[in-house]
Amino acid sequence: GIGYVRLEQFAEDSAKELDRALWQLHQAGMQSLILDLRGNPGGYLTSAIEISDRFLPAGVIVSTRGRNPEDNSEETANY
């Protein structure tokens, strides 16, 4: 009943791979999930945002601040 996914880095296709893994675990009867990010050095910010959005119902995922106001950005979860 417990699904386990280890995400070693936030690569370009990590969100699609995670979706496939979650669907397989769901079909196998998963009731809860362990998402293991230990040792993950990071990677693509866009991939990290996509993956976070799958688990967060609302709120800010990440915000960036630059020297100029036009460099500022904020990504929020889409329920």
C-alpha cells in the first residue's frame, strides 16, 4: 500500500517520468507515498516547479528576486 519514488534530480523529463511512476503505483493499489529527494542536487527549476505543483494544493512554490523589478517572478500552485 505504500508507494516509493526516489527522485535523483530535477531533469527535463522528470515530471513525465514521475507521472508514469505515480500512475503505475496507483494501479497497483498505492494508498500513501514516500517521495525520496535525499541526495537530489537540484537541476531544472521548471521541473521542480512542475513536480511541486502536483503535490501542493495552493500557495507560492518559488519566488525569485533580481536587481530589476522585471526580473522578479513568482510561481504558485494550480490546484
